[in-house]
Amino acid sequence: MSINEYAPIIGKGPVEELKILAEKLSGKIIKIINSTQMGGGVAEILNRMVPLLNELGVLTKWEVISGNADFFVITKKIHNALHGTPVTITDDEIDLFLQNNKINAETMDLSGDIVFIHDPQPLALVEKKKEIGNKWTWRCHIDTHAPDWKLWGFLRKYVEMYDAAVFSSPSFAQTLSINKFLITPSIDPLSLKNQELSKKTIDSVLKKFDIKKNKPIITQISRFDRLKDPIGVIEAYNLVKHSVDCQLILAGGTAIDDPESIEVLSEVRERVVGDPDIHVLELETPADIEVNALQRASTIILQKSIREGFGLTVSEAMWKGKPVIASAVGGITLQITHDYNGLLTRTVEGTAYAIKELLCNKGYAKRLGKNAKEFAKQNLLITRHIRDYLLLFLSLYHPEEIVHL
Amino acid sequence: MIRAKNPFVFKTRLNLLEITGEKAKNLKDLMGLTESVPLSVVYFHTQHLLPFQQHLSPKSPNDFAYWIKKELHEEVLSEKIIALDLQRPLNAHDFKEKMIQLMKSHLASAEYREFNVSPSKEFNFIKAKAFIVPTGHKVYNLFEFYGALKEVSIDSIYLHLFGAETFSEKHENDFFYWLKNELKEKVLADSISRLDPFVFYATEGLRAQLIKLVNKRLRAIKKSEGAS
């Protein structure tokens, strides 16, 4: 994939601007660190972005911290607590979290001009900053507008050791003594997950999963996670099914850093026993073509999250011109303007009503999908995201308000 | 065709958005914070919708007016703030002052009722940290100018047409200044300076309009050169 291939989508000028910005970072080395290379939105974005940054001439290296199962159980608890879910984290668990970060700090190569840490798992690596002396930024992908305050108070000490922090929505950013930037995540229109597919490919994926096109398809694609509320999706579908015949697809994978997903998947399977119109699909990671085909085959896409930093599956569906019904939570409210490029709901009942509304009003659903595609093109693509990151890196060397490069 | 002594150098403005942490829950907060925040914050909240949400159906490009109407339900004040756009070109400082005056008058009026929004609906003040970057396009005559207009990003066109309002006291846009002074194209410069960012909600429409005006002039030049 080459950066020039984005020109037919976004125009030649914006691609040239990326090259010019990248040139201004010539000679700098960026070190990106997160907790998983596969599975989940962060890894997905990085898998696409790192090669493009390197192609642009910004030398970018990506590393992943290591940890055992206990460590990832704790980091999942931290993740949930930052989202505001009540969780008990013991002192011993905090010690293990810090200990793991310390071991990684000793074994990993943290050199580079800018160390770019994603999410809380590797947060405490920043203790090495003083010793190394480079620039550090923290990228928070989580909706932290109402976190567990005790935990946040503890993590904040580490966040404030960074030179800057990045959030996906202004409401996620707590008071901090460092600069806070607003950068929304993105999708790649040229990835296997988002590129155009032939009818033949779409049909073959449906056949693989034994899904027929004889009734409208409602789909939620998400990791099996309680915060994505798959049970709520089934309840909404059940409410609609009484009056409008339709089928439901719940499809998702699991990730190394999310040990809870197996348990949630099992709960979901129990709930759907006896309804042949509900398809629960456990996808192998990566399952890009499958996801792409399922989204394109769907009549409506749902994202009924209880908390959401930013809904990448929402962006994917919008880019494909699909009408989306999503919860009015977190970053989703930045993606969807209700009644213009999608519908925002807050309850199972509201979601069910919205599904019925779109199934019965095809013209309205089509208009929402059309507006969604245009919005995605302007705001949700990887090229805009790369531009923002390049500006972020440059801002670490240019504190002035107006920077003339 | 006249060749300029000084070329037109196309630059672009790229914004990195910074979360100031300042939030307003009511009109009093909004006015107080608008008074104290830097101009770059006011710039962001009164300009960004144009390039950022260019496809949306026509609505106020002014976040203050939008929030005042949507969350505070103060339609009268919202309308008055939107209408400040009719007084453009205004530099950011003048725009800010006029907006604060309107808020102050409204707070003192009998129709004002204090109302606090819930935390999730607060107004978040965002600052646009601007990076001014050369695009690599440098042109000396109208034909080259025409070619560059087709290739540069819409952010570049936006900067040269409307960015001057926010960066300086001068009210002339960059295109007007160069066309008039370097190419002696006063009529074309005047037509371009009459383009209104709020008419072309789809900013690619703005580019198309610009190209149309320049192309018309190029055809006229070609015709007159052919005649002589």
C-alpha cells in the first residue's frame, strides 16, 4: 500500500501536505509501544499506520510490551475502571502492574526521539524518561470522562510525567498539568476490511457462515465484551422480531489482552439457543474480508456500546454507506449526528424502535447512509489521522501557538 | 500574459486541536471564558465547521451560537451571534468583542433565565494550534495560478481566502492582494474577494467557483491576445 494510492480518495493536495509535514520530521525516530499487535482497534490502526509513516520518511518502530495472563487480567480491570465500571483493584495487583512495566522498561529498547505510548498497559514505562531524556506522549483510547477516581489519581502521576497526552474527545480529558490534544481515531479505506468487495466475495462469505439473504440483516461487529452490550443487542432484536422479520449477526473476535471475551461469548451463545435467525460468529483474527463482507451485506449496523472510546466499527459502517444505530456514548457522539448521518440511542427499547424505523423506511435509511459515507470521507480516514500525528510530533518541538514551518 | 515580480506562494494551514480543559455549563461561564481564552480558541469555534463539516447541511459555522441554541435554548441570542457573519470580514479580535457584547446584553435582559446543562453537554473550549506550511506551489502568472488552484488542498484555498481575517488586521485576502498588485487583475481580484465562505457549504464548491472565475478571465485574455 502506498500513500499515493489515497490521492484518488482524498485528493492530491492533502497527500502532498503529508509528505511535506513528514519531511519536517526527517531524522527523528518514533517509537510506538502498546500491548498487542493483533486484535482490537488500536492494533488495527497501528498495523496500517506504521508502514505509511515509514513510507513517508518518518522512521517509526512499533513494539509491544510483554506480560503474563495475570498482568492482562489486571490491565483489563484498569481498562474497565477507567471506563467507569466498578472494579476492585488490590494493592498487590497494582504492584504487579508496576513490576511488569519495570521489567519491560529494562528489557525494551526505549530509545528514539519520541516515545508514543498507547493506553494504560505500558503507561508506567515513562519512569525511564528521565534517564533517557527523549520526548514522551501518551495516547488514551479510553472514555475516561467518569473514571474510578482512586485509580485515576494513581495513574495521573504517571500521565503527568509525559510531555503531552492525546484523547479522542474533549470530555475524556481530565485536568492535567501537561498539554492535551484532541485526535480522533480512523479507519483505512484501502485495507481489506474497508476496500470495495465484489458481490461474489460477499456472497461467498455469507455462504461460509450459512447466512441467507431472504430477510433484512442487523449486524453488530465487536469484540465479545460486556461494554459492547451484546446481550442488549439480542434483547433489542427480540423486541423488533415480533413485528418485522429480520435476522441478527453478532460477530467478533478475541484479543490477547482481553481474557474476559471467552466468558462473554459463552453467555451470548446461551442466550441465543433456539433462534436460527441469530448468527453468533467467532471470527479468527484477522478476519478482515469476513468483517467487510458482513458489513456490506447488512441492512443496518448496530453499535450498542455501554462505553466507547471511539467506535471504529461505526466508522467502518459509515464509510460503507450503511445506516448505523449506535449508543450515544463516548466518542460515538463525535461520529454520529443524530438523524443526519445515523441514529443515536440510549436504551434497548430505543434501539429496537430505531431498528424498526429504518427497516420500515428504506429511503430514510439510505439517506442516513449516504450522509454517513461523506462524513467518514472527510473526517474518519487514516490520512487525516496521520496528519494529526505528524502535527502532534512537530508540536513537541514547537511550543508557539502559530508555527511557521 | 503578465508575469509577477513576486510569485504567489501557496501555503496551507493545518490545525492541531488542543483541549484547553475550560468548560462552560451556562451562559455566564461561556461569556467569562470567551473573554479570557486566547484568540486561537475563538478562531476554532467560529471557523472550523466550514472545512471540518463541509458536507453537512447549512447550519451555523459558529459553535457558540450552535451550543447556545441547542443546549441553552436561547434562540434569540443564537440568531444574533450567527448574524455577525454578515459583518465579515472581521478579524478574530473584533469578532470576539462583538460576540461578548451580545452575550453581555443578553445576560442583562429580562428574557434571560439562568440554566445549567448537565456535565455531558458542557461547552468544551478547544484551541487550534496552527501550522502554516508551504505546499510547494509557487506561481508567477494567471495560468500557473489556475493550475495550482486545482491541485492544492482545500485548507490552502481557505487559508488564502479567509485566513487573513484571523491572522492580521488587514481585511484583504491573499489572492486579492496578489492578483491586484502583482498581475494588475483588479476586476478578477474584486470578484474573488466577494466569495463568501458561508455560501459554499461544500468547500469543493468554493474551489470550483474560484476556478470558474479564473478560467473565465484566462479565456478573455486568450481572446484579446488572439485579436491583437
